[in-house]
Amino acid sequence: PSPPPAPPPPPPRSPPPSPPTSPPPLPPPSPPPLQPPATPPSSPLPFPPPSPPPLPPPSPLPIPPPFPPPSPPPSPPPTPPSTPPPSPPSSPPPSPPSLPPPLSPPPSPPPSPPPLPPPSPPSSPPLAPPPLPPPLS
């Protein structure tokens, strides 16, 4: 008789199923489906337009190449004009003259230092000569 009472416990578990019955979970799924459909239509449109334009560009490209070659020949002529630039260098020479003037003032200072060195050498030589004579004698 004791085992029979065990079955009663299952009934309490029945309450959990009640929550699933709530409709809220269903509404959310509905919005997602709407988004996907919108994306597909938009994607196909952009792809088709770009495809046609790329085709025409290639054709024009081959045509321009012939034109570029002729352009190089004209470039050589400009080189002769470049010779005039050398003339500007001639102007720099005038500037050097201005430099020499500043050099003239410096000479004056140098003369002043020379007087100082002379006094020192004379004092040293007199000392050296005295010791030398004794050894000779």
C-alpha cells in the first residue's frame, strides 16, 4: 500500500507547462521574418546596375593609349627653355663681393694677440742657455 501514494507527486509538476502557454514568445518571431525579405530585394538591385557600367569603361581605356605616346615627343622641346635657368647663377656672383668686406675688419683683431706671445718666449730661452755652458767647459 505504501508504493501507491508515490504517484500523486507528478500532478504538482503540471503547473510549469502553464507558462509556455503565454503568447508573448510568439509575437517576437514575427518581426524578424519581415527584415530578411526587405534585404533580399535591395541587394539584387545594386548588383545589376554596377555590372553594366564596368563593361563600357574597358573599351574607352584602349583608345586613350594611342594618344599618350604622342604626348612624350612634345616634352623634349621644353628642355631647351630649361637652358635659360643657368642665367640666374650669374646673379649669385655679385653676392660674394659683399662677403670680402666683412673679412677686412677681422684682420685688425689678429694683430693684438701677437704682442702677447712674444713676451713669453723671451723669458724661457734665457733660462735654458745658462745650464748648457757648464757641461761644455
